[in-house]
Amino acid sequence: MRRFARVALLCLGCGVCSLLYGLSQLALSQEQSPGGGRQRQARDPAAPGARRQAGSAGRAEAGAGRCKNLSVSFWNSYWMLPSDVCGVNCFWEAAFRYDYMKTRPSEKMHLAVVACGERLEETVTMLRSAIIFSIRPLHFHIFAEDQLHERFKDILDEFPYEGKVNYTLYPITFPTESAAEWKKLFKPCASQRLFLPLILKNVDSLLYVDTDILFLRPVDDIWSFLGKFNSTQIAAMAPEHEEPRIGWYNRFARHPYYGVTGVNSGVMLMNMTRIRRKYFKNDMTPVRLQWGEILMPLLKKYKLNITWGDQDLLNIMFFHNPESLYVFPCQWNYRPDHCIYGSNCKAAEEEGIFILHGNRGVYHDDKQPTFRAVYEAIKNYSFEDDLVHSLLQPLELELQKTMHTYCGRVYKVFIKQLSKSIRDLYARRSKRR
């Protein structure tokens, strides 16, 4: 009887293995079918004149190669992953990978910024704010004009957090045949962000921020949104407006835009592996195009209709591919528009501001003294000083002087999360002692 049971169990196991093998071969045949739309040749604008064959080699990379790249599927680590994220072999390897990832040490967080002109001080202040509260190690990818590189090195090398913070400086680079056109689009160098997935080919995920950003809580917290992406989402941004009555895109735009009021690209979280591999729907051709293929055609079609440069191009792309965008709440990208017409970011009223975005130059004039007060407090803070007595308390006194302005009337939202971040930081330090 035992022998019969063993034979039956062996047959059952063989049957299951045969079924799984058949399913894997079926999936492989579907990837290799001519209707897959991935066997055409495409030109890579990051390497002018180069030609690549997206045939069997491309399919192999999209299949087994993706499976071996643990970070690609880190955010959807179930035993069977969606076919658009992983290839055939993921079925076999995912269970082992999931156990491995649960014990994998914390990854370094990657943050990118583009600095041109007079933006050095503003950029350094942003980097300081990122360092103060963040828990995991940070790697800064700084794209700057050549004349700024030495000054960045001198300042960053003096930062006291050796081992926790690394940085890499890059020149401003655009595709050779259209460099001048991209560089003058909107603000100088702003469109550099569009080419980050093509330049930073070895970086899986990245947080891009404008120079006028200030972090009021750990970068780790916005980085964690990567874990909330579903299998189709490749990037995350906040809405351009919460209130449609004051929205720009829904009132003035002459091009498609995402959602009701569009999105703001000043804070953009990206799974760049997915971005590089995605084929985007568009209104220029029935054929889906990859990131590097779609940028220039979009610019040629819409350059007479766009006002905000690269941000408008991103809105057009996600209008046609809305399933690819994760939208996070307004307190992760809080701008003057959220308070100068009356408070219209309810999430910030409840929890405070997480990331402050001082666009319109409000850090450097007297039009919005509330924003400027926060900027000056972080800029002048010394890493060795006590955060409560040297940053929080003096800042609150300055904010109270701004109550004659609309943003000043809600000044407590500017320090609500900041106070919590300071408490949490000191609590972490006390546990390590």
C-alpha cells in the first residue's frame, strides 16, 4: 500500500512539473510571436547613430534577465509576478527570491537634481534638508554646468556624514543632434530630467527633485511609495492643483494633460528599470514607443503649444498612459498655490507639510515670507547644532511674523511635520545609545 502511494505521488509530481513546463513554453512562444510588437529596430537617441535589435536578445533580457535583477521585481515580490514585469523564468525563481529579499539589507536611496545658473546655494540647501532626517544611505546624482562642479565638491566634501552620503557630479548632456533645443526648453537645463533613465542606466529607482525643494521628513518615506506601485506603474507625482477653479492646465493648456488638473514634476519618483522597458501609447503613431524614442517626436509635435516645457511633455505622456502613474498627496509637493489663494491642501492641514516646493522664486523675495523663513532656517542650520533650539524654535518665531499673509495664517502646517521629524530623529538616536 505504501509503495502504491509513493508511485501515485511520484506520478502526480511529474504531472505537475510537465504542466508547469508546458505553461512556460506557451509563455515563451507568445513572447516570440510576430504580433508581440517588440521585434522592430529602434534608434536610441542617447547613442546617436547606434542601432539595436530588439529581437531574441531583447526578449531574453526582458525575461530571464529581468528575473535575475532582484530590484526589478522587489516591489511585487509574490510567488508569481505579472507577465509585464517579469519573464518566463520568474515563475520558477520568485519563491526563492522572495525569501532572499526579506533578509536583504537596506538599499541606498538615489536622489537626482539638475542645477544651472545661480542655483548652487538652493541645491545645497535642498541636499542638507535630505541629509538631516533620512535614515538609509543617500546617493546624490548632481547634474550641473561645468563651472559649478568645483564649488559643489568643496561644499559637499565638508558634509560630516561620511559613509551615509555619497555623490556623483555629471555634466549637462542632451542628445547631440538636438542639444540646443532641449537646453533652452523652459528654464535652462530643466529638461535634463527627461533623459535621466537613459543616462543613469545602472540605477533602478530614483527620486528626482527640483533645486527649490526642502525635505521636512525623511527621504525614506517618499521612497517607500515605490512599494505601493502596482505592476503597471512606473513613476509617481503630485497633482498640479487640488482646486480646479484655480488650476492652470484645465483652464489654459493647449495639449493633453493627466487627470483633472495635471501633475507637477518638481518631485518625481521613478522606477527607471520599468521606464526603460515600457512601450508607451501615444497620439503620433499606432506603434508604441519606448522612452528614448518618444521624447523628440513629442517635442516636435507640441513645442508651439507647451508652456512649462518638460513638465508639459510628461503630462502628455501620462495622459496617454494613465495606468503608469501613481499620484501621491499634495503634502509631498506643497507649493505657494496651496495657500496663497486660501488653504487648499487638506492633507497638509491634517498632517503637516512633508516636502516644501518653493517655486516662483519665493525663497529669494519677500512675496511669500513663510516659504522664505523655512528656507533660511535650513540654510543657516549647522549639522552639529541642536535641532530644537537652533532650527525649530527660531523658525516658529519667524513664521509667527508672517501671519499677515495667506500662507502665514496657516503657518503651523509648515512646522507640524518638521516637529515630528525632529522628535523621531532624537528617538532613533537615543535607541542607538
